[in-house]
Amino acid sequence: MTYYSLDYRAEVHKVPVMLSVESLWGEDWQDWADKLLQRHYGPGEYQKVPDKHKGDAGIEGFTIVSGHAYQAYGPVEPLSTTDRYDKHRTKMTNDIHKFINNRSVLSQIFGNTMITKWILFVPFYDSKEIVQHATKKTKEVLAAQLPYVHPNFRVCIEDENAFAVERDQLINARQAHIIFDGQDVGLNEITAWIDDNDVLSKRIDDKASRVSTLQTTKDRTSFRVEIVKRYLQGQNVLEDLRRFPTTYEHVRVTKSNRESLLAIESLLSEASSSTILRINQEKFRDALKSQAIGIAETTLDVLAWEAIADWIIRCPLDFKGNK
């Protein structure tokens, strides 16, 4: 995995980006996309097409009756709008090329099914140019006069929001108990992170200076070490949770929802900084416990403190000056 600084996305050596609004990518996104599509279309309608034997044919799966062919693609974020468009365009171009040139293989896969739509399924997109590119690719496919393509065929792009109902159903499904301890993070790893992320470390120090209970330099240094430790432990758990896309998605959404309320609550609160920390840690833990069913109590603690540390590092959780 590529590692980034949370501030400027410049490559560093310790911390993978884990934004609260981050989406899945790579094989994790493909697995999650398959679950969404299977839930949407139902058993017997959505046919997954594995790519482990003799490569893929430009599709992730297809629907037998409606003739919708899907290719799931989740590029590694964060990306600018331009870079995201470039990756979507390249993926669409390459896989439409396969869709046209793998005529023999796809004819055997589709059988009597006529494909009405070829859909690039992504976590999200934010450029109208990719829609224009899809129109261009539609013309290329129709010009190829493929035996499995319907006369009203069209190339499209869709994102996760098109399956919001299915997403909510999946992330609310009960799962077996998931236990991760976040692994122990040593002082050397904490020190390396602090050295590699000077701007973020100073941001922690600035907030520590406004916590009334942290009176001495030693106290504030210990606070910085604990915040970084909690952050790194939580990052380890989040990375492990990627093996459970449904649970990971639920944690991500719950954290994002809580963060959306955080800034205004911090501004309006008359409580002390230490009280604000405790209250927000408890609120997020309670929300996670009720929403992300199946996560063990000890893992909830690690995730709750990761959220607090992340919000301190990135600024959503701020403190008023000491009175």
C-alpha cells in the first residue's frame, strides 16, 4: 500500500490515508460491489464472472434477464477530480476494448442474453467528461455489431449511491463477532510518525496547549504520544476490517455521520476540553455499538479512540482556549 501524509498527501513512511469519507478500492471494492449487485438483482439474476482462470473478459458480472454487464473498479484514493476522471476513462477504454475483442468468449458466457448496458461501477465519480466518454464508447460497441449486444445498448457509469438501499441493508445485517486488538504500537513507531509528520504533530501540540488538565510540557508530550498511539492502533484495526467489507463500510459511514456533527458541537459546547474529548469518545463508541453490529467491545474501544485521534489530527475536533 502507498503511504501518505494526511495533510498534503505527499508520500511518507508510516501512515496510510484513512479519511472518514474514504471508500473501498481494488479487490475490496470488487467484493463489496458484488455484494451490492447480488442484493439488488437477487439470486439467479446476477451472474458473477470470476477472472482467476485465463484472465477477465472485461466484465465483473452480468444480469441474465435485463442484460446489464458490470465492471467494478475502485481506484486508490485520495485523487483529484482530474486524476479520478483519467483513471475511470482509462479503465473504461481498456475494458470496452476487451468487451469488443473477446467476442468468442463472451458469446459463450452470455448465451441468449442480450446486453443492453455495460456499466463501470465505481465508488463515486465527479466529472461529466466520463459520461461523455461513455457515449463515445457506446458508438464504438454498436459499430462492432457484436452478436450479444442489444440495438439499444449503452455504456454507462454508476456509483455506490445508486445502490443506497442495498448498502443500508448490508451494513445493517448481523455478523459474527469481530475482534481486533489493533496490535501493540511501540515507541519507535510513534516517534517515527511524529518525525515524518511535523505539521500534524504541531497541530496536536496546539490543541494540547488548550486542554486545561495538561499543565506541564511533560503532560502535553505524553498527550501527543497517546494520541499518535491511539491513531496508529486504530489504523491497524481499520486495515484488518477491510477483510470484512460490510463491517468496514458500516464503521466508515458511522464515523462520517458523527464527524458531520462534531465541529458545530465543539464550537457550541461550554464544557472543558477534557470533557469534550470524553463525551465525543463515548458518543462515537455508542453509535458504533448500535450501528456496526458484530464488533467486539475491545475493538469498539480501539476504533472510538482512533476516531478521536483522527479528528484531533485533522481538525474537526477543536478546543477553546483555557479560561
